Amino acid sequence: GKRASNSMSSDQPISSSSSASASSSRNRRTSNKQSCTICCPPYGGNEEAFGWALDGIGRSVSFIASAVFVGTALLNLAKEAAGCETEIPEGETSLPECTGRIYGIRPSSILTTYSTVVGIISSALLPLVGSFIDHSRYRLQAGTYTALFVCVLLVPLIFVSEETWFGLAIILLILAFAGWVHTSIAFAYLPE
């Protein structure tokens, strides 16, 4: 086929001015890429993708904080309330078995009971929540409000003590279910 008159053929030498122009253009593209990695927003400026990533980080931190740190504190406080040892006695190599009871259960069963209750409530109610979210056009607002609710429920956990541990255990149950609701909303929102 015919070439356009202003295009170069492959056997014509490249002049030094066109070589300099190509080099200058390449440098500009490279410097634009370098400056873009420094100043451009993450995820190519997609605010919803960035928000989803931040939400994932927040969910992870709240689950770890409430499950690991507060759970351990509640377990030790329940043992103290039942009159059991929380520290290994001198001369012993292990903690003695706690046979006391608090609110009808052994303190060592607090976390398993908590997990069972959250699991039963979640398995009963999350399908309804999922159905609502799948057919709602307010996923973003629902996610925003459940995230706010989870954050508000996390605040009282700061005040865990011998006097407040049982009330905070109830709040922790609500928090766990609210966290699962928020997680289901976040994953339902992801395809959009």
C-alpha cells in the first residue's frame, strides 16, 4: 500500500532534530509517570475503590482489637469475678483449673459461648440482611451507617474493667453481629 507523504520510510535515516524530539517526548512521559506516582490519588482516582480498601483495613483492625485484645481481657476479668487465679502461682508451672462459675458458666467458656451466640444470630439474620442489601439501591448509605455504628460500639470497649466487663461483653456481641452485617454490605457493594 501507499504511505502518507509525511511518514518516514524505514530506510531513511533519522535526523538529529527528530531524534532529539523523540528523546524529549520520552523524557516527558517518564517524568509524568514519576510525578503521577507521587501526586496522583490511589486506585487511579477511583474514590470508591480507595474507600473500600480503607474500610477493609478498618474492619480488620476492629475485628482484631475486639476479638483478641478485648476477648483476652474479658476472659481474665471473668476468671477474677469467679474467684479463680489469673496468674501462675509461685512454684507452679501452669495455671490451676478454674472450677468457679459466673452467670452460670465457667469463665473458660465465655469466649466459646460468645462465639456460639454470635454464630447462631448471624446465621439466622444475615440471610435477611443479604436479601435486603441485594435488592436495595442504598448500599453505600447502609455501609456508611453500619461502619459508623461499629465505630460507636468500639468506643465503650476502652473502658473494660472489673465493674464493666459483663456489660461490655453484651456490647461485644452486638458489635460482632454489626461487624458481620457491615462486612456483608461491603462485599455486596464491591461489584458496583
